[in-house]
Amino acid sequence: MSHILGLTGSIATGKSTASKFFKTAGFPVIDADYGARVVVEPGQPGLEAVKQHFGDDIVFPNGVLNRKKLAKIIFSDDKEREKLNELLHQPIRDWLDSQKDKYEAIGHELIVMDIPLLFEHGFEDTCDQIMVIYVSETIQLDRLINRDHLTPVEAFQRMTSQMSIERKVMMADVVIDNTGSITDTHQQLDAWLGISGFQPLK
């Protein structure tokens, strides 16, 4: 039976570094952000639900979702962000489950579920263990401003749209400190793999 590792963090804490590590090591990584894009592609029920709530002008004339317009709405209105999460929760969960079932059938010892909003959306029950990638909120804010070219206010809005990283650490089974270099982070992940004993499929 596969071990399901929930991999999470908060925006700009460096979760993608850990995700890439596991992929390079040969373990399957199921990316919830990718799933969230799949379920709002043209013709998908998720996109239809978004259109019904936010209006037809939330999509371009070619039927593709206008992500920038949607982002402006949900990051400035908590109720609208909650509504979007409600609309897409089940389609994303169904997609995640389908991917997990596929890898379990193949026989992978370890399957990594890369879910940025794992706690916010209640996906704890899909995981055997939860790993949080951590940096302090001060570093998180600086990285987000520099990475996405945001104003401090815009960056803070995005941070506060999620559960605080400090709270996530308290709920984690494993915490990886991403404050230092990528090498430091990889060493911590290597140590966890060594202790766990999981091996990729040959």
C-alpha cells in the first residue's frame, strides 16, 4: 500500500523546491495547482461553475478563463475567494483522487500530494503524513515581493488569503526549514527519505 505524503507550505515559502526534489528522486508528485487549472479548462464543469457565479466576462472570447481578472476579484474580496474555493473543491478533489489511484495501482511506495492549500481546503484526510516547507513570515513577504513583483500591500493580501505558515507548522508531521540554501533544504529532505526508507520504482 502506498504512503501518501501531503506536501504543503504557504505562498513563497519554497514548496516547489521540495516538489522538484521528490520528482528528481523518482517519486510521483501530484500537483494540485495543475489540477486546479485542468478543472477550469474549456468544457470542464469547473469552468462552467465559475462562469455561472462570476459572469461570462470572466472568460476571454475564445472561452479560456481570464485568470488575471479572477485573481483581482478573489484577492480583494474574501467572500468571493471562499466562493471560488467552494465551487472548485470537489472537481479538484476528484482529480487528485484519480491521479492517486493511478499511481497506487502501479505500486509506488511513496506518492507526494503537492497541495498548497492543503489545510485551508481540508485535504488532511487524503494523506498519511503532512510535510510543511517553512520560512519565517518576514522572509516569506520579501520573497513574494521580489518573485512576483508585487507591492508590499499586494504581497500581504496574498499571504493573508492563506492560513499563516506558523499555524501550519503546528499542524505538520514533518517540517522542512527552507530559510537557508537549496542544498540545506535538500539535505533535510534526503534525511527524511533515509529515515522513512521509501524507494522509487525501478
